[in-house]
Amino acid sequence: MGVVSSGRVTLRPRVVVIEDDLELRSTLVEVLDEHGYEVYDAEDGARGLATVRDRGPDVVVFDLMMPVMDGWRFRIEQRRDPSIAKIPTIAISASGTPAASAIDADVFLSKPFAIESLVEAIDDVLAARARLVDQERTVHRERLAALGTLAAGLAHEINNPLTYVTLNLQALARQLDRPAIDRDQLRELIGECLDGADRIARIVAAARIMSDRKRPQPVPVDVNALLRSTLALMRVDIGARASLVERYGEIPRVIADEGELGQVLLNLLTNALHAIGPGDPDRHRLDVTTELAPDGRVVVRISDTGAGIPDFLLPRVFEPFFTTKGAGGGTGLGLSICHGIVTKLGGEIAIESEVGRGTVVRVMLPASTPS
């Protein structure tokens, strides 16, 4: 039985058992070893924490009532350490109190329990972990696929400022060769070089946000700035399909992972452009608006004048693998992923569409508040 754990494949899933009762601990180690697990053990929470950091297990089984460091404290310390915080846990205890059963663990087992129950719990936790890893990989593939469609536009956006930075530097070199240096012109040339470098930096930063595969780290995100960066990546593609209208309201930040929220915006904008199609930019519009709703939520509104979606298909647009595009047009996971990310952030996403008139997508997110 092989599983993925922290990016590596192991033939035997690793389990750390933290239990102060020597006989029970020895029995668990022996039985789990017979069931195909690679088992490490510790007699209290403090030693268990060190073992977990050292061994990097796939799952931790821990008792609640232990000397030196009990199970509650162990979980607090585990969550504080980013390197081991995401390792799944199974709590075991003879205590029937609400405090015991409410322990922050993936599974809680009351003593006494059958060894089959523990093995089943470990297998369930490992299966859930594998599904989560697969989901993260799918999301990342979708993000890279969307970014890949913008590669030509990305090169164009970088080459434009790079060209005038190069030309201005050449002009600066010529100025320095002259007997009399025009300082005002030097300042102007240097200013334009700095503007070009800043534009390149913003484009590269936007691309980095979209391609980043780090674990989500929720922080206060400036939605207006993120939208501008995303649109900068897409400017060439937008210009071939529609005129762009941007309206940015005064809105607070939202708590989100910048990469995930950037993927939502990128997917929605890409869908809008696909609905419009290339070749007639004077006839079509892409409107991007942000505003603060009366209920205090931040609203991002993206509307297009594309083909639209038939009424009978609208209820299905958030289903995984559903797509109105032809063969080779995508996996159909984009809107499903967007819906999952927005929902996880405590927000909503709504779509209105009319065939032949276009589509309006609204993303509503809770505003961040001072802690």
C-alpha cells in the first residue's frame, strides 16, 4: 500500500503512536506493524512532537491524558509548526467528557476500541489526505493551463516596456558622451526607465501569483490591485476580442490566498473572452467593476457581450467537468474550482446570462476586518 506524503511516495504509510501506557503502546506498535504500517512511538506529547518532526509521518495517533505534555497541548504545538501542522491526527482516550470528544483531531476513538476500528480510521484518514493532494494538483494544473493560454500576451507585455527601457538606456549612454549634459533630459530618461522596470516587475509578480503552488496562506488582499495585475497579463488577448472598461470602487481588502483569488479572477476573465471570441473587438465589451455592497461585502462584477449561456445549462455551470466549449477547449473544471475557492472564503459567486446578449458574473466576498 503506497501513499503520497509531503511530495514523496512511501511503500509503507508512516504512523507515530503517542501513548504513555507502555503495554498499550507496545501492542499498538506491534499490531499496526502487522497491518503494514511503519510505526514509531513516544511516551508523552513532548517526545511525540519531536518524533513527528523527525519522522514526518502520514498520520499521528495520540492519547489525550499523558504526562509532560497532554494531547490537547500536543495539538496546539503541532498546529503552530507549519512543517507538521497539516499531518492528520487520530485522538484516543478513555475519557468520555465533552472536552475529550471535542478535541481538534480528524478522528476521535474512545477506549477501549477494536484494533480494526483504529486501522479503518487510519486508512480513512490516509484516503482523505490522498484526495486532498489530488485536488491540490488538479487546481494547480488548471491554474497553469489558464496561464499558459496567456503566454504570448505575457511576452508581449514584458517586451513593450523592455524595449523602451533599452532605448532610453541607449539614449542615456549617448547623453553621457556629449560635452554638455542635459540634466533635465537625463532625469526624464531615467524616470521612463524606472517606470518601465516597475511595469515589468508588476507583470512578473502577477505571473508569479498565478503559478505559485505554495499552500494557501490567507492574508488581506487588495482586490483592485490583483484585478489590475491579472488584466495586465491578458491585455493582448483582450485587445483582440473586446474593448475593456474598468471601474474600481473604494473597497476594503478581503482575507484570501492571493494565488487562489488570482486564479478565480483569471478563470472568470478567460471564460468571458472565450465567450466573446476573437476577430471583432469593436463590437464587443468586457466590463470589470468592483464595489462595496450594502451588506458590506466586496463585489467583483465581470460582464461580457459574448454568446451567453442557455437557461437550461445555467444550473450546471459549477459542476465539475461541465463545459460549453468544444473538444480541446478545456477540462470544465474552471468554474467548479472558482466556486470552491469562493465558497471556502465565505463568499458567493452568481452567474446571469442571456443567449446572444452575454454573461454577468458576480463574486461577493466578505471584507476583512481589523483583528
